[in-house]
Amino acid sequence: MLEHRLINPRDLSKIDLAFFNVNSAISVMVLVSILAGEFGRRLA
């Protein structure tokens, strides 16, 4: 859904940029979640 909001249906030239931005944000969130889980597990 977010990728669709980042591009204009008449101008698909930015579709690669939208795909990259969304995937990089999701990847960072997954990495932070994994690191937080590992850090929390080691403290417990």
C-alpha cells in the first residue's frame, strides 16, 4: 500500500525508488527487532 502512495499512476519512473525505500525501511525494522530480541535475551 505504501509503495502505491509513493508513486503517481501516470509516472512510473519512481517505482524503483519507492520499492527500495519501503524495503530498506522494513529491513531496518527487522534488524532492530532482531537486535533488541538478542540483547533482551542476553540480559535475562
